[in-house]
Amino acid sequence: MSSHHAIAIVSPGVIDQIDFPTSTPIGNEVLIKVQYTAIVTVDTYQIDRAFYVQGYPHTLGFASAGQVKAVGPEVKNLKAGDKVAAYNFPAPKTKGLQEYALVPQPLVAKVPDDYNLAEAASIPDNYTTAAFTLFGSSNLALPLPTSFPPPSPPSDASQPILVHGGAASSGQYIIQLLHLAGYTQIYATASPKNHAYLKELGATQVFDYHSPHLADEILKATNGHKVSIAIDTIGAKPSIEAYSPVLGKESRLALLLPVKKGAAVRNEEQDDMSSVLPPWVYELVGGATVFPIATFRMFERQDPATLDFMPKLLPQLLASKALRPNRIRLFKESDGPILERVKTALDLHRENKVSGEKIVIELKWN
């Protein structure tokens, strides 16, 4: 069997460039020549805490973009040479930080020929998380429009919706999809430097999530009404405490996993991190219904709507230019060897220095 280059966790806490077997696609698999890969906080969880790592070597990278190299016999509407973006999950052969990724077609989206592939690599993982959170039948189950924008707005379009951590990659897509779906009262929290941008994406009003009066400011904007729906992209205990007064017994809260006791997206080693909801979450949310969001469950549950998010819905959104990719910080070949660029990107996440953008690595191998 032939092999290719990859960046992988080779033992707990250690990554290196390795040679990884190149597979031939079968069934509905798509073999992608990867050109750009995003680095995200969860990559650091996998390296430092073995988060959902079953063995070694374990390749990195949850989102990528490139060109189709070959397809399995069951693949439709894709062919060699097509430009694509992929959600690279969960097995090592599917991950994005390697020369060739083998990905099931439901996790692959064709992108327009003139689309910037570096920007395309910023989309799949957090766009999928956003769509799954909002429209998945096991989650908030908002009605999935037949088109964006929809022929008519939803009946509850004016209900107040809170997106906590709106500048996070998934938060940006949540705001956009809500806005495109016709919702008109979208309140977001973020650091002040990202407020104007989130309003461009569709947020009605944006609040400083470090404000000591955060809940009061949100309730003032909603004229004292509790928010109907809240989506928390951070899942940190101090921030849940800060916005919890805006939740009521009729509210629904989608909480992206893992949940952390520390205050940051990427916690210190001594801070607890859980992939299930700890009891303190329910103690804080005032009786609101909580939906723990774990994206890996999306395809386990075979929700028919989720199977269209990448291969059907995303190409439409990109072709119409309705969906903006994340702003990116691109680490190019000229910035040094791939392994060193990846290590630098990972450290930026560990130090909580990534805000309102996504780090993308150009894959040109030495």
C-alpha cells in the first residue's frame, strides 16, 4: 500500500510528521488531495487530553479543503478534480491534516470553481455544528427552510435568541443561519472588537461578554422578556452564570460540548472538562431545557436533515454567496515547515489568543 505525509499525535502530548497509509475509496468514500486544513481548539484537547482519541497514531484536523483525487462507486455528483470542503471526522484516515483524506460523501461539499480554498477550509466543522444545533431533530429542531432566505419567515421569527460566544467560529455560522432563516431578534455576546462584524453577519445587538451587568443589558434590550432560545458556543461555568438570569423555565439552551469549569475556551489543565452535562449546569439555568450538543452524534443518529447539511445545503449557500466563511489567519509554506506551523497554531489556541478568526494551514509538504 502506498503512503502519504500526515501530522499526527504519536503518543500522549506529542505530535510529529509521519507516513500514513493511502487508501483506495470504496462505497461512498471520497479521496481528497488536501490543500488547506483548519486548526481548532479541539485539536489541542486531542493532543493534551486524549479527547476522543482511541489509539495512536491519531491524525489531526477537523476541517479541510482541496481537490477530489478519486471516488468510490456509490459517490454521486462528485468527480476527480472537483474542488471540495470536508468535515474530517472521526477516524484517522478521514482527518484533514494529511496529504490525502478519505471522507464519506455526506461530509463533503462541492465548492464553486472560483472559491478560495483557504477560506473554504474554515467552514465545514463549525458550519456543520451550527446547522446541527439549530435544525437537528434531537436538538433545537428549528424548521429547516427549503431555501435561504426562505419564501416566508418562520411564525416565531421575532422570538429573542441569544448566541453566547458569537465571534467563535460556530457562533458566526449560527448567527448567519438564524439571520438567513428569517429570525429578527438575534442577540450575541463577544469581545467589543468583534461587535461590528457580528452585526454585519446578522446580529441585532451585541454585548460585551465580560460586562459585569451582562444579563441586565440583555434583558433591557428584550424589554424584560426572557430569551426563548440560547446557544452557548463556549460552555464555561463563569459565563453560564453571567447570562443565566436571561433564561426562564420556557427557555431552551443549546450547550456545545465539552463543558468547562474554567473561564476560557481552552482551559488550564487543572480545570474540569466534561463531555456530559455536570449537575451544576442544571443548577444554573433556572429550569430551562438544556440540549447538550456533541457534533459526533450527528451521523450516528441518522437524522435525515443532517445528511443534507454538507453535500446539498452548503454548496447552495456558497454558490449564492449567502454564507460568509470565517475570517482566516493563513500560515503559508513561506512561514516554515508544516509541523512547526501546526505547533505554533496549536499554541495560539492553548494561550487563548484566537478570537474572531480561524487558523488555516497551507499543506505543501517538504
